[in-house]
Amino acid sequence: MYTKTKLSIAIILLCSLAITSFSFFQEKDNVLTESEKKAGWKLLFDGKTTNGWRMYRNVEADGWEIVNGELISKKDGATKRADLITADQYDNFELVFDWKIDKGANGGVIYRALENDRPSHESGPEYQLIDDDGYPDKLEDWQKSGADYAMHPPSKLTAKPVGEYNRTRIVANKGHVEHWLNGVKVVDFELWTPEWQQLKEKGKWKDAKDYGMVKKGYIALQDHGGGVRFKNIKLRQL
């Protein structure tokens, strides 16, 4: 009897863990629950329009479309590409969104970005979205999904296969930043420390003086040739 009881408890615990690991995916897309509204969450994509978004530097572009509740960076048919950025700027926030990627595609979400004559990713940190297994070029660890691109590689590779939706969570609270992917914290770092500054100066951003220095900025969905789909984009300020 004692052994059976222990086995029953173990089964219940395993089932609870399984339910928890998938509970962050919601039943109805592009809506806020009553509890989310009370907690201060804001829906950034309504599933139908790009209200609250515009093209980076207000350029003319045709690389984005909305189909069946998905905000899509088109892989084919685009002649003029540009990042899509929020109308508002944010400093301290928690951002969540669902995304999936086409075979061989590459994208990213840049936060606390400036809008100037340089690409958005040269001013704000980038949460990397990429086909880890099928990208045509060899990838460094700091290029893989969940990475703080060109700075901090993910501690684990937790992205789902091509064609399946992932959930990302980004927490940026003053100098502390966390990247989460499918319920796992894969990056955790402090901005502006001597260690961070050294990493910046010896890497890709050594000549990008504004990179990572902005305390309030735009959120940008990168158009890096298309092949990325988004939904359930929501944010709450901290």
C-alpha cells in the first residue's frame, strides 16, 4: 500500500509538471483575459490591424501582412522591407509573444531601440529568432534562438521545430534583462556593468556607440528577409 501511494503521488506530480509546462499557451489568440487586464497588460497586436505599429523611419514597405490572426514578415513577394516598430516607447516592461519560423529563416525582436539613420538592432538588444537546425550558414551560439544577439548565448536550446509556435518572454527592468523561451530562462544579464561594457567593446557592437545604452525606446519586429509569424503580443510596464 505504501509503495502504491508513493507511485500515485509521483504520477500526479508528473502530470502537474506536464500541464504547467504548456499552460503558457492560451486558448484564444490576440486577446487579454480579465486577470491580465487587471494586472496591467496591454495588447500590442489585435490580430486584425497594425494599429499601434508603424514602419521604422516611416518608410514605404510591403514586407508585412496579417493573415488569420498572424502578423507575418513575408518571405516571398516583398520588394521593400523595413522593421515594424511600436508607436510608443517603453523603458521597464515585461513583453510576451508567440512566434514561429519558416525553414532557414532569421528574425528578431529589438527592444529599447532608437529610431535614427542606422538599423534598429544597432541601438537596442535583440532577442534572436532563427531556424537553429536549418539555417543555411553555420551559427555561433550567440546567434541561436533566445540569444541576446551577438552578446549572450542561450544557456539551453529550447526552440520548437520549424512550423511550431514558441512563446517568448522578455523582462527588462532597469539594468536587469531576462530572456525566456518556452518557459525556460535562457539568458540573464545586467546592462552597463564593466563586464557588459567589455563584452560590447570586443564584439560586434564595438563601433555602435548607442548600442544598449538607451533606457527607453521602441520595440521593433525585425524584417530580415521574412519567414517569421507573430501573435499574442502583449506587454505590461514595470
